[in-house]
Amino acid sequence: MKKSLSFSDLWAFKECPQQFLARKQRRARSVNAYQAMGDAAHALYAAPDREAAESEVVKHLAVVPEQERKAARQRVEALAQVADDMADDDEVKDREKETTIRFFDEKSGWWLFAKPDEVSLTMGRFGREVVQVLDIKTGGRLKEKQVHQLYFFGLVASLERGYSGPVRLVVRLLAVDEKDPAARQRLYRSVDSVRRYVRRSLGRINFEVVLHSGGADVVFWYSPKLTQPALSQARSVMRSIEAAYEKNSFPAKTGWHCEGCPFKGDCLAYQKRAATASRRLTVMPVRRNEETA
């Protein structure tokens, strides 16, 4: 067992231990066209130039039906351009793209890993330089998982750097047209919804929405007061993973998350769940009321 924990590992183990095991065993995963375009846009933005990313973009878009590939490529280039334009507006220094940050926890013997899209330095709320961790999303709504992910990134960044100050966390959404009232409304509704959901686990969070041309930043802060509680929670998950390996027990947990699982094609639990749902949706024939016929 490799004692390393990323946010994806942590989230997968909590959602479904079987999905966690599939990730660790590097089983073949399915990717839909939307995910492929997101991966391609990330590759295009992270590369030093467009030519350097060409092979990655072509590889990601191979899953898109051929007749839709040209439109998908145009969409990817548009998203990457929005990311470039938003990056040009940032007032940051020492920007590192697609960098892996890590911390070895001596108490547990595990490594914590994170790979945000950007780590940089920027000016904080009180005129002091602070660490900024930014992750890019190609959608237009904030999701609860994204907030938990950025908090995990903030934890690892603080531990790796021995940094005791606040960390500015940014979810950068690339599909928000500031001139479209409906797009803005969807964004603000998603922020309000996430604020209510995460209050139970993360406490009250003040989100700041910064609109750009073509995109939006959702900004919040990681406090150093969270480090020890967050590290304790991570250690609890580590112990649960160790116990699962000792017992060789990784049960499948079905639910709404199954639809987005890249391993659902080979999952017997998912197939059983889908079959049950299909039977429930079967339309029963309507008998004619002979008295009113």
C-alpha cells in the first residue's frame, strides 16, 4: 500500500471505497465528452505555448465523436483563452502552474499530495503578501466538492511551506458570461447553495464573487486555525484506509455520485442500481375505464 493521500483519494474513499480502490489500481476509466474538453482546456492553458499542448489536446478530444470534434476544439480554445485573459488580470508574482505540493506527516507516515492549477503570491486584505492557491473549472457554477478541494489544497500548501498565515483560495470558473443575467444568476444561486451545505462541515464561509469578461472567480480564505483540525480529519481517513487494506474490504456505496464515476461501466453495484431504477421508471399500461368508455 502506497501511503499517499490526495484530495481525489480522500473524496473517493468517503464516497465509495470501491471507487478509491479502482483509482489506486489505475483501472481503465471512462471519460465523457464534457470531461474530455475540460481536460483539454486545462492542458492548453498550462502549456508554455499552444504547440506544446497540441498532442495532449488531440489525445483528450479523441473520445469526442468525430463529427463533433471541430466544435469541441473551438470550445476548448475559447475556454483556454478566457483562462489566459483572466490570468493577465491577476496581480500575482511567482506564479507556478500545475505544480505538485506535498507534505510528509511524520505522525501517520503518510504523504499529503495536492496539484492545484496555480500557486502564487498576492497581496492580502491587510496589505501583506499571502499565498494564493487557484484551481480552474470549466463550468459556470460553484460546487461543494470544489470548496472542500481548495481547503485541502490550502492545508497542504500551508504545511509544505511552514506558512502560518491565511491562504487566499480561488475557484476560477471559465463559463460565466458577465453580460448574461441568467449566467450570473446561476452562479450566485450555486454560491448560496454551497454556502448552506458546507456550513455543517467547514463552518460559515464568506464567498466573494469577482466577475470577469467570460469568467468569474469565487474567492474565500483558508485560516491557519483550520490546520490541526483538518490534519486530524485527514489522519482519520488514513487510518480507515489502512484498516480497509488490512481487511481487504472496499465495499461499493451507491448513490447520486455513481453517475459521475469513471469506473461505473464495470461496477456490479452500479449496474444493479441502474436496473432497479429502470424497473421503477417502467410505464405501466393504463387500463381503460369500461364504465366511461
